[in-house]
Amino acid sequence: MLTVDFSNAFNLVDRTTLLYEVRKRCPSISTWVDFLYGQPARLYVGDEYIWSTTGVQQGDPLGPLLFALVLHPLVHRLRDRCKLLFHAWYLDDGTLIGDATQVANALDIIRAEGPSLGLQLNIKKTEVFWPTCNGVKVQEGLFPRGIGRPVRGVKLLGGAVSRDAEFISSMALKRANCAIELMRCLKRLRDPQSELLLLRSCMGVAKLLFGLRTCQPSLVGGAVFVFDEGLRGALEDIVVCGGAFFGDLQWRLASLPTRFGGLGICTAEDASSYAFVASRAQSWGLQDHILRECGGDVLDSDYRSALDLLYSSLPDLDIGGF
């Protein structure tokens, strides 16, 4: 499995290729894009300025589309020249899975043809990973010397690709600690209403939710506990300024929806009971399509275990349709 990382991809993508691909594939917006990117733009630094001649602008709603159009030809070359079991991209994050020699061939194509598109491979952050290893995968010269070779697992779009319990747990705990550090900064605003809005929308469990959806509940218990302790502390600062009169009852009431008199705060403990099961159930068809060649019930033990945990927390839930 190869996870691809480009250096500063959005800022360095080649504009000549960008304009060509837009005219070819999206002619209805080509005049507008040419107006935006056809000439270098000035970027001011104090009283000086530099010319912006590459990349798409930060905050441009068209930016992701324009970047994807430049990447598109390279993706098709990899598809046509390499026999990969799995090949998918989320903008500049690429994932390639297959025979070691085919994956190495794909990497060579990216290194050779990417620079002409403004796509410079960041070899130090590009990683090759395999759960089991044979002699072919480590033979001299197959993969570049500087490439990352993690042993226990890799992080893909914020989720863990691993069967190592310690790797998954430590990754979840690290994310929880980062979220807590961010929540501690809320009180600098000195505006309880704004603090609560940020906590509820993007600083709370939202920072942990993707990990909860992709990691087995039994492996993220430590991260859930640490996160909820930090979330409770941030909520106490908002409600009572860190003073008294905020106990377990108030903590539970805060998780009620606002229409029921609560603060609409979702705890990691509550989310962890259903997130993994919901994600697995919702993506079952897609996973079956991707893994159809592998055969067997590859992850069923994880799913059954998570389903048992959900049922123990919500015994009245009808799980017959799952």
C-alpha cells in the first residue's frame, strides 16, 4: 500500500496545464478561469510584491476542481499502465494498493511525469506499508531510499490503516490531546456565546468523529475518556467560569439537544457507541465492491464486537435491520 504526498500541491500546480484541461473538459467556465489565472497576480509583502505564477488561490471555490483537472491525466496514466488492486485519490491524497512491483512502477510514473504538471512528490511523507513482508517488497532499488516504511500502520485521511491495537490507540489519543489543546484556547475569546458555538460546531467531538467512525470502539476507549475530560473542562469554563455548581448532572444535561433545554454538546463516549457501526453499515455496499476479490468476512469480527457494544448501551434499539 502506497500513500502519496505531494509538496505544497495546491500552490505549485502548473497553470498552463490547468488552463488547457479547463478548456478541454469544462469549456463553459474556461473564459472565467482564464481571467482569474491567465496572467500572473501580485502578492504583496509589506511594500514589496512577488508574482504568483503557479497554483490555485487559497479560498477559491473552484480550487479543488481545478486541481483535480490537472491531476486527472496522471491518474489515468497510472490506471492504464499499472495493474493495481485499488487506486483512489481524494484531491492530492492518493492511495495505491497491489503487487509490490506494480506499486513501485506507479511510483516511478508519478516521480517522472508529476513534475511537468507541478506535482512534486514529497518522498519523506510518502509511505509504503504492508501488513506482511516477503523478499520482493524489500529488494534493493524497488522503492526509493528516503520513502517512509512504517511497520505497524499508516494514517489515511485521518483514519488508521492497521491491525495493530497500540498503533490505533496511540493515534486516537494523539488526536484527542490535540483537540483538547485547541479547546483550552477558547476562553481567550471571553465571549461565552461564541465559545459555545465553536465548541458545538467544530472544536468539540467533530475533531474526533472521523477517528471514531474508522477505528474499532474497543481500541479508542482511552482517547474517548481523555477527550471527554477535556470537553467537560471547556464546558465548565463557559458555563460557570471554572467555578462550582457544575457536576455530573449538569454534564449530562449539557448533552441534551437545545430544544430539550440542553446545550447540544455531543460527548465522545456517546458518539463512540454508534459511530463505527453506522459508518460500516452505511458503506457496506462500497466496501463489498472494493474488497470483492479478497473473499471472506474480513472485518466482521470488528463489526460484531462494535454492534454488541452498541446494543449494551442501547438495549432497546432494534438492530434486526443492520
